[in-house]
Amino acid sequence: KKYGNSSLIFGVDWTYAKHDEAKRNCEKFGMKLALIHSEKENERLLKDAQISFDRHPNARKFDGDNWIWIAGTDREEEGKWVDLYTNKRLTYFNWDKPNQPDNWIGNEGTYYYNPGGQDYLAFSRVTGKWDDSFATHPRPYACRCPKRVGK
């Protein structure tokens, strides 16, 4: 079935996955976890995610989860955000709040506690803003669709 449209650049998988699982799932289908390099690409991912959310029958169960995984990390050096695949430093950011990224560690004894902090990028399907997040938090994810030859 076709849930998006043929001009999608980014495809969102509306299943829960931790960050490393999301990366592997994209690669299994010949894609890469999406990464945004410009305001134009950020707007495009937001558009494609919203089209997919509105049309995909599995998306509605994620109505309360506004964040989807994308491919940026600062796991090697705190505050140095890089492309997960090339390790090149990112130059475009669209943080959700002025205090982001905050590398929050959570509250000890709770589900969200992670003394290593938040080292992976999540993208809001509602606003297009970014947040740093725990790799172990399962959420939907965006893959970059392969370019079509001759198009």
C-alpha cells in the first residue's frame, strides 16, 4: 500500500525502535537514518513526516509521541554534534528550546535515568524542532529515501 506520495525524500517508520535499531532498520532497506543539513531539508522532513502521519494507518498510535529519530550524535565528544555515518561536524541545527541541547541525565531510579546523558538527535514531527535524547528511548524514526536514477 502507498501511504505517502511518490515525491517523498524522507520516509518515517511508525514503529518503536531505539536509536541503534532505527539505524539498522533503515539500512536493511538500502536507506540511511535521516540527517538534516539545512533549513530547506528540515522543512522537507517536517512536511514528509506530516504527510506520512496523516496517511499511515499505524501512525495514530504515536499521537502522543511527537519525536522521531534522526542521525546526529555527540556521543564521542559532548557538544560536538556529528553525522552518525561520516563523523563530519554538523553545521545546521534547529533546537527546540534555547537551553537545548541540555544533555539531561534524568532522575535516578526512574525509566529516564541515564548517567551518560542525551547523545542522539530527535526531530519533532509537529514543529520540526530538535532535541537531544537518550538512545535507549524507543520512538519512530525517519529514513532518507534513496535518490531515483534519472529523476
